[in-house]
Amino acid sequence: MKTTFTEQQLADPAIQRSNEILQSCVHCGFCTATCPTYLILGDELDSPRGRIYLMKDMLENGREPNAGIVKHIDRCLSCLSCMTTCPSGVHYMHLVDHAREYVERTYTRPLGERMLRWLLARILPYPGRFRLALRSAKMARPFRKFIPDARLRAMLEMAPARIPAASDNDRPQTFPAEKVRKKRVALLVGCAQRALNTDINDATIRLLRRHQCEVVIVKGVGCCGALTHHMGKTAESHTMAAANIRALSGEIRGAGLDAIVVNTSGCGTTIKDYGHMFRNDFLADDASRVAALAKDISEVMEELGLQDARHAEPLRVAYHAACSLQHGQQVRVAPKNLLKAAGFIVVEPREGHICCGSAGTYNLMQPEISGELKTRKVTALEATHPQVISSGNIGCMMQIGSGTNIPVVHTVELLDWATGGPRPAGLKLIDP
């Protein structure tokens, strides 16, 4: 794609990067075939190729975005399926992130929308606040049909039936490895996950310790910054990310780390991109080091190999590949191989590459499109006739779980069970 950015514009590193990405696009349109919003809406401007044209025009001309441009950019899930499909290697993620930052800086949204985005940014990354908000939403949920705003209704519907108490395992501490230590790893315990499902971190810690890993919960590590980053709130997201980089770098320089383990794939995609996010910052070297050590739990367990995986029932498991794992991190095979090694019968739904509609805050900001994608995904998963659905991302678990009676659990919970841990609480609907 030919671009016409001026030398003055190209002095901006963000414009320079976007220019590189735009020039790599050859207009082929392969991305439209795997784009969820194009699949649902059928509008070229709601496809990656269409959005690329809009973003190019906006950035190249320094144009103040109008409501139409913002609508199409906001409708992007950032599922990154287009990056998996693209034969030219167009790094759409960096381009749309830059566009969202530009929109946030130059466009004034309607008051209600600004308030909603402010509220989400002030609640979701903070487990204590989020837990309190969930309790409030649970009490208000019976009255949701009287609320005219679809996005506010979606927030109330997000509240789970059971809100877990905070886990002691989330506080800074070190868990010794069982038997001889093979690795020393830091576990990122996340933010929203700590309020929604504490079983995931507990299972991860048990699984890693059982496989001879010393597990460290590092003081000073909090939200990865993904939630605010995808809203275009770059300063807020970088503040959170910088705090993590400093805390983890201190641990690396101290006792050392063999890996930084992430069990929420949406966070993993962002942390693995810290090197790019801080490439022009004084934290650049530390950010690159942290990004290089970051690994999804399935990647770490694939390296370690499952031990004594004979304790679980051979259930039929439908594996849902989270977009942030299969497209964002290009981790596709490891989770399925681990589940098979654990004795489960693994099945996959049709259109496994299509997003479930969760996508961070997307199900709250774009509830109609998200709802259509959820229905499509649940229908495909149920067609495999599973006893349980497995995923590696809390957002997908909440989204899918709200549309089916089939139990939805994290992949790590099944691996923990198979290697000697407790039967996942989420399987209570299945007779033991």
C-alpha cells in the first residue's frame, strides 16, 4: 500500500511504525474471510481491510475522526484472526492500537460513553473494586430488564451467580517446589480473574509446584495494562505495565526467573508485546527481557511434560481456542496436546478461529455483536457433544459459560486434576 506521510510525521515513532504496517498491506482481502465482525455485519468497513483504509486516511491526513470512523474502529474485537490469515504479515495489532490511541486523544465521545469507559478503566483492573462492583451488579441483576441501555444491562448480566472470596494465594509470597526444584517462575495472578475465579490461580500454583517449579507471586505486580491499552488510554496502560516491568526486573536481577507464567491469555498477548510498547522508553531493555520470559502456562507445561497424569476421568472436552492465545501468541497445539496427554478426549468446534465475542471489554461495549458471536460459538461447541468445555482465558470462560449449561473450566484446572489435584469445582454438573 502506498503511503504519503511527511518526514515530519515520520519523526513520530508511532506514525513510523504504522507507516511500515500500512506499506506491507497488499489489499488482498484474505482477512475478510476470517474477520468476525465482517462475518456478522457484512460491511467492508467492518473488516480489517476496510478499517486499514479508514485508519490510513485518518492518520495520514491528521484528520479528526468522526462518529462513523470511530464506530468501525470500536467494532474491531482485536481478535487478531486477520494476522493469522494475512499472507503479507501485516501487524494489524500495532496499527489498530495506534488508531485507538489517536481516537482517544482527538475525538470527544458522547458523555454517557465517556462515563462508561471511565468506569470500566477504574474498576476492572482492580480486583477489590471489581469484586465490590460484581456484588452490586448481582443485587441489581433482577431489575436489568428495566434498564434501557444495552451496555449497562450487559454489565449486570456479567455478574456471576457466585462471587468467590479473595484467595490467600494471590498475595506476594513464594511457594516451594515439590521435591527437587527444576525452575523458578513468577506467576502473574491477573486482575479481573482474581475477582471472577480464584480456582484458576490456585490450580496453576499446585500444578507448577507438582512439576518441580518454585512459584513466586511478585510484590508490585498488578494489571498488565491490556484493558486500558485497548481503550486507547495509553498513559494509563503504560503506567500499569511499567510497574510490572520494574517489579519483575527486580526479581530477575535478584534470585532470577526461568519464566514469567501467564494463565490469562489476553494478558499474555500484551505482556509479550511489552518490548514494542516500551521500545523508545528508558525501560526498553527491561521490557524486552520481561516480554521474552513471558509464557502461557501451556507453553511451560509443554516444556516440563505432564507427570503422573492418570487421576482424572476421561471426559469428552471441547477445546475453545482463545483468540489471544491462538492468534495473539500463536499458541495452538500445546493446550490440546496436554489435554490429550492427561487422558481427556479432545474435540474442536467448527470455526474454531472465530472469536466468542468476549474480547476484553467488548462484550460490555458492543453487546449486540458480542451476543451474536456468543450464540454462534456456543452452538458450535455444543454440536461437538462435550461433557466439559475448556479454555485458557477467563473472558472466554465467562462469555461462553453465560450461554450454555455445559461446564466451562480453565485448561489448567483439568491438568491439575489429572496430575493429582482436586476435581474442578466447575464440574459439579457432571456426575463423578
